[in-house]
Amino acid sequence: MSKKSEVAHPLDGAEPVAGNGLLHRRLFLRGGALFTGATALTGIAGVGAAQAADYPAWRKEPGRPFVAYGTPSKFESDTQRIVTVRAPGYPTAGAGSSRTPLQLLEGIITPSGLHFERSHNGVPDIDPAQHKLLVHGLVKQPLVFTLEALDRYPRKSAIHFVECSGNSGGGWGLNPPVGPVGTMHGLVSCSEWSGVPLAYLLDEAGIDPKAKWILAEGADAAGMSRSVPLSKCLDDAMVALFQNGERVRPEQGYPMRLLLPGWEGNMNVKWLTRIKVTEGPTHTKDETSKYTELMPDGKALQFTFPMGVKSTITRPSEGVNMQGPGYYEIAGFAWSGNGKIARVDVSADGGQSWAPAALQDPVFPKALTRFRIPWEWKGGPGIVLQSRAVDETGAVQPTRDKLIEERGIKNAYHYNGITSWEVRESGLVKNVWA
Amino acid sequence: MFGRKRVAAAAAVALACVAGTALAVDPPKLGQRAPADLLALMDKSIPPDGTGLPPGQGTPVQGQAVFLEKCAVCHGPRGEGLTNDRLVGGEGTLTQEITAKTVGSFWPYATTLFDYIRRAMPYDAPTSLKDDEVYATAAYILALNGIIKETDTLNAETLMKVKMPNADGFINQWVEPAPKAAAR
């Protein structure tokens, strides 16, 4: 407890439910309206008497008029994607990624302008009036769809994450990556996607009984292409036209992308221009030389499509440091390519004891899920925060040690080990292997 | 194997299940018949059985000229890797501490090499290479890896005879799910 406290805190006297001060997940909710004194406990500055004596300037003059497309507050200019800076003249600047600053976000939706980017030869500037989607191969009748035509089909909407299968790849390294959450885990984002079920278009073309796969190809300069089992295409696949209510952003595949809920981001082909129905997989460059997982015996796992169950605490986390002892909410993201998140447990003692976190509604299948748990931080050494997600199929997020024991350190993709944040006595938070 | 009826049934179930509710009416059919010239332009992917490999041919010597002019700036003159991927060597390293996943040590199919060069390379001018140049560039990379001889010629027939050293190095993880139960 802070010595500055003069009012009773609603959590005072609450018994920890796990080591190093983790409290029952419902306590903040029970606190409710009584929780108003909380900021006083941590001594946050800025409510001095001098400022309170007069209205601030914005209270005493008209605000600005209306704008056609809003932008975040100028005070939020640090909320940016994490972009790798390339040397001037770097020959392949459009091959790479930028990452979502997960540590700065709340809820489960990623603002469209902060959705991570991964492209293999830049972002094309596609004229939607000239864009075509070809559906051919093992079909009765090869068809071409314009955007104008697709706009007349019945649509569906769903909230799903997209995660690059290389996300969190730093976990395979000898040393923990340095930097905020997004640096290591920011190749995952979550949006409301709206568009046309792919099954409509395949059915219209007429699927040949021999067909078991498709090849999906983008209209970008890389002609990025991936093979997808037909059963997924007839299940929940979508040709997404909208992202968070507006047309899909250029970086996300404007004017249309393939959406394969829960599966490797790379397969969610952006700038979708061709679907070839095939008997078997095409074994493209991006499903052989890349996006396959090299095992210790030298064999590589191929077609590992769903993203495994995973979570990370985002608050506190590296760069989101402690502001003095007292009560905090630990919060983070959990997700699974297999379905809904069923539970998330949190530890403050490096995995020796665990307490269940509250899952924030709404909880959707194959979507980011927000979890929260109250915590009293008393300072002191030996505090390591961890989160462990379990999905509705019963799959449990593994420890880093267990993952590496099973898969070695050269998988490169599909890392879903438990993330550990050391909270030092000073309040500094660091990414550690624990 | 899927029977005709089973595929049709699966498609019907999928359609009925989309968005969680059965449609009262079928979606419109607004796809237009794909013209032959568009199909010829866009249908360029090459699966491992070689379907679609075009006429044309090239040799490692011809490929070296293309490679030095258009590829070496990123991959090094002998495919040793610069700002971008190493393409040559690395055999036997897949189980070593320092691993080199190259065309020679890792890629399972020569068709993928042809497909990728034609589709995406060179980075600053994709789709600009003629089919002869694609065969030649692939031949140069395969010869640098010792997979074909420097005197060999690569074409649709000879490319299909290329056996990549790591062809058996991949384990398919995809298991086809059981068909879903009929719609409620």
C-alpha cells in the first residue's frame, strides 16, 4: 500500500489468489463505482489547486469545425505501427513487414491504419474498376468477377484476427527480443471483416468432383500465391471487401482479399485476383521454401495451417512500466486459430502459481480476446508476469521450454510459447525467458 | 476420394451454413465467362507435375548472363546471398547449428523455382523475363547447386527430370476434416 493513501481502497483487505499479489478476477468489477479513489493511491500528478482555479483554454473558446475523415488526437502521435527502417537505396524495401503496437491498444479491434503489414513486393495501387477476380481450373465454367459484380452478392461480417505465422519468431532466439510487445508479437491484428462467402463463387463456377485444393493468387508485384484446401474454402472463407466498416485498406489487400479465419496470415492472400481449383497443392515458393517449420531432424513441417493458441500480457509489459506500488490491472490479448478462447490464467511468480483472468466480452472464435485480472504490486524482486491461454478444443499454450523441447529452435514460424515479463524493483519491465 | 455426390453435398451444406442462416434465395450469378486470352495471361502457376510449363529452353551459361544483370545485386553473382536470400549450397546444414535453407539444400521442386522466377523476379521488374530467360536463370541456379550439369539445357521436358536433393524433406501436416454434419 502507498503511504500517500488517506482513503480506504475498495480492494483493501482482498486476499491474493496466487503468488505475488494476484487478486480475484472479479474484484475490480465488484469495486465498480467505489473505485474512484484509485488514482490518488499512485500519486498521479496534474490535479493541483492552481490548475483547478480556472477552466482550461478549450472550455472557453469554440472547438474546430467538421472534417471529412477524422484522425487521432495530435497528442496520440506516438501511436504508430513499428516500421523497420531500411538504409537508403535498399533494393527490396517493399518486402518485409510493419507491426501493430499492441501495447498501446485496448479492446479487441485493431484500428485499420494500425493493422500489421506484410508484403513481398510492396503495396500495389489497384484501380478497383479494372481489378478482376478469376475463378478457374477444375470448374464447369471459368468465371471472372468484377468488384461491381461482387458488390451485389449477399455479404457476411465476422470479427477475426489475422496473424503472420512468423509472428513472435523472436521466441526461437537465444536472447529475448528487446522492445515493446509489438516488436515481438505485433504481426497479429483483429478486424471486423465483411464480404462475400467464397463458397458462393466456387459454387457458381461449378466444382469438379476431383477438386480438393485451390491456389489463391494476389495481383501484387510478387504475385503472392498459396494453396488452400477446398474444405476450408467451403467452410468459413470469405472474399473480404470491407475492414472495420470501410473498404479494405490498400495494405490489407484493397479492393479484395481472401480471409481464412484462424489460418496463417500469409494464406489470407491480399489483392486477390485468381483462384484456381486444383486436385492437389501447387507447392509455391511461399509454402515450401518459406512458411514451413524446420525440425531438429532436418525435416520441415508443411501445411501447418491453423495458428496455435497464444496470449501475451500487454499491460504491464516492456516500456509499459510500473508507476509505484499499488493496485494495477494486468491485461492482455489471447487468441487461437482453432476457435474461442476458453480461459486465460495469469501468474506473477514465473509460473509457480496461477489465477484465472476475466475474459472481456465479446469472446469470438478465431478473434483476439481481451483478458484482465487485478493485481497488487508491492515492489520487491522475483516478479515475473506470465499468461497462459486455453482454447475451446482444450489446447493449452505451451511454455517456451516445452515448445523448444518439441520443435527445436529452427521452426522460424508458429511460435506460441508463453511470454514472460520481469517486473524489477525499480518498476522497469523487461521481456525475459523464464 | 470425393465422390461427385459428396462434393455437391458438401458445397450445399457449406452454402446453407454460411453466415449461420440458410439463404431464402440463391445468391445472384454475376460471374462472366472468362475469355481465353485472360486465362492464358493469368494461368501461370506450375504445380509439381509440370502442368503448364511453357515451350522454350535455356542453359546455365545463358542464365548466368541474365543473373549477373538482374539478380546478382540482391543474391550475389553466384547466388551466395547479399541483401536477399542465399540460393546456393548449404547441403547437409538442415540439422546443423548454422542452417542454410537454399534452393539446393531445401527447395523440394524445380517447378517451384521456374514458377517463382517467372511470377515474381526480378524484384524491380516482375513478369518482364521471357520464358527462355526463366528456363536459363533456373538452369544457372540449379547448375551452381550441382543439381544439373553446366552443359545441360533446361526445358519443359528436362525440368521434369530434375530431382531436388530435399524432395523428401517435407512432412504434410494437413489432415482433411471429417465432413460436417448436415445443416440443421
